[in-house]
Amino acid sequence: MANVVVVGSQWGDEGKGKIVDWLSERADIVVRFQGGHNAGHTLVIDGVSYKLSLLPSGVVRPGKLGVIGNGVVVDPHALVAEIGRLAAQGVTVTPDNLRIAENAALILSLHRDLDTFRETSNSGTRIGTTKRGIGPAYEDKVGRRAIRVMDLADLPTLQDKIDRLLAHHNALRRGLGQAEIDPKGLYEELASVADKVLPFMDSVWQLLDEARRNGKRILFEGAQGALLDIDHGTYPYVTSSNTVAGQAATGSGVGPGAVGYVLGITKAYTTRVGEGPFPSEQTGEVGDFLGTRGHEFGTVTGRKRRCGWFDAVLVRQTIRTSGINGIALTKLDVLDGLEEIKICVGYTLEGRAIDYLPAAQAAQAAVVPVYETLEGWKESTAGARSWNDLPAQAVKYVRHVEELIGAPVALLSTSPERDDTILVQDPFQS
Ligand code: IMP
């Protein structure tokens, strides 16, 4: 029986929430392994909508364990607030259904300040971040000065760690003309939140090792998308973590062999939030059509998403960098009624044909998409539950996508409703 990792195969917002929910019903443990509360997943269970940012989807399902792995950056205030919001909806989060890795790094208010300052100042590259402090928190992690969850359990040594952290941040803040942080204030802030976080703390690698030996099924829940990966994405317009499937292992403390089936959530067109290259972007009528029909507004920041045609080059690349075994194709119904549908099948760069996205920033901005045009379909695909319910042209579109990206459609989602799904291959049985 395979474990499953779910990753976004584009720039995030591929509709992971519904698929993760569908799979979490079949899993015992749901593990987040990267990112933080920059993610936004909406789950609809029995007609009730739950918005999750930091918590793994498993926590809203009775009997499932949600785990926040060491690869996640945890804002303790956001954690407490999210648990509070769920409590108001009748979902109780306790150590029985949530564990947090002792070695996960914390996001502090100074990280949020720095993220916001950089995004709003006129110098440097504006990334269009979520301003949640994600990037600065990861910087401190790799800079070996982060405060980690376990440090909250050792208050006598916390002050020294804070001093080390502030030696860096206060120098930076002075340079930016910002007020310095008072070490005592930061200590008090952390001490006040410690007792709310510590009950969830655990040694996640040991917990997962034991779970695996007991035959438990694990679902690794990725956030964002592979094109936002710090190494394989459209750098520097990326998030600050590895979002590809390999991170499921390092971000939770299991070996690569434990990850299992890799499911890439893939939208039938393309969107991105924030700045950065987007070769198949449509700014005119088509972009407006996709944005309106697809309700393309960010769950976390409410920002309007940029929209464009399906880019088979990018998804084919992601299939390789994440080792995707099959895709879940989402939002096909958004294309219903279009006379014709384009798919980006290659690029030209300075007049030369290429079949991949180059790594250099200037080249990524300069590639020109090459399109194939397919005939659209008039009928609705919304709510289809079998291939027979789909118009012939829609089936043709899906088959052509599979051929172009070199991976099969394991699941086809035809509406936000959980039952409106065509299952071709159960990832847990593969
Ligand atoms: P950060 O993760 O807040 O640092 O933002 C870096 C980039 O990733 C920006 O372009 C964000 O819009 C994008 N991003 C972060 N989280 C998500 C997400 O969950 N969905 C889509 N884009 C995201």
C-alpha cells in the first residue's frame, strides 16, 4: 500500500483542497512538509466550508492525525488563531489530532515586518509575497539562528537564542531605518505563546517511523506549486521552500522511499499570483473569462490571480522535477463554452525552438509560447462523474494533455463537490 504525496504542478491554487480532502478520508495521517500559513486550502465537508492555512487537512476529519513537519515554518500566533477559528466551527484541535515537529522553525513578528517592508519599499525585487514572513523565517533557518518550536520548552536558554537572532535583525533594521527590537519584548511574546504550542510538540520523524511500521497510510500534503519551488521554480519569483515532491521526505523526516505515489494537482488552464514570468498569460478577454469563470481570487490575500492557457511545457517539466506518477486534473468545466482552446506546446527563445523553461531569469521572461489550437465544446462538463458524461471534445482535450505532459490523469475533478470526480486510478492502491 503506497503512501501518497500531493503537490501542485503549476504555480499553486490548482484546487488541492478538494483532492486532499478526498484522499485524507483514505489516509490515517496527513502531513504538511513545507511552507507555512501562506497556503490557503478550502475544504467543504458535509456542506460546511473550512479554510485552512497552516493546519493539515486531516484535522477537520474525526479520527485522523494532522502533522506539521520540520519543513514547515510555524507562526505561533497564526496557529493559535487558526485553531480558534476551527473551534468556532465546532472542530476541536488537540494533541490527539495535531502534532508539530519539535525542530520546525518559528515565524516571528519581525519576519512579517521584514517581508512587508521589502514588499512595500521601492528598492529590491518585488516578489508579490503573501507578506506572512515566510521568506525571512526560512532565511533565519538556513542562517542557523532561527528560534524553533523546541526552544519554547527551554525558557532559560531562550534569551541567548533571542540575542543571537537580534544581533542579525537589529543590525538589518538599523540599516533599513527601522526601530530595533527589544529582546525582552520578544522573550515575553514567545513565553506567552509557549504553553499554547508546546502540547502539540513531538518528534515527528519517530512518530512517522512508528506509524509506517504499523501499516498506517500517510498523505503528504504539499502547499503552493512546483513552479514556486526555491530551486526548480521561476527564481527569484518563488516561495522560499522546496515545493517539489522530494521535500515530503526531508520536510517530515522520512526516507525518499516512504513517499510513495506522487499526485500532481493540475488545473486545466494556468494561473499565478504575484510577480514573475508567465509565458501563456492572457491579459485580455480570455484572461478575464478564465478569471471570472474560475473564481480566480487568492484564498489567503484575496488578490486577483493572473490567468492563461494550459502550458504543457511547464507541467511536463514539473512531472519530471517532482517525479509525478499521475495528475488530478481540475477545473475542466471552466473551459466549457469556449469556441477554441489553446495549449502551449513549446516555446521559442530568440527564434530558436525549445521544449523546456530555461533556468535564467531573462530567458524565462523572453520565451514566446507556441500554441496548438483545439476545438472547444458547447456542453457542460460540470458535475460529470464518468467519461461517458463528457463531450467528445473535452475527452479529446484531456487525452491530448496526457500525451503532451507524459503522465496519466488519475483523477478528474469536474466541480468543487467531492463526488463530482472521475477516478481512473486510486493513488493509495497504486
Ligand atoms: P511567499 O510564499 O509569501 O514568500 O510568496 C512568494 C510567492 O509565492 C508569491 O508569488 C506568492 O503569491 C506565491 N505564493 C505563496 N503561497 C501561495 C499559495 O498558496 N498559492 C499560490 N501562490 C502562493
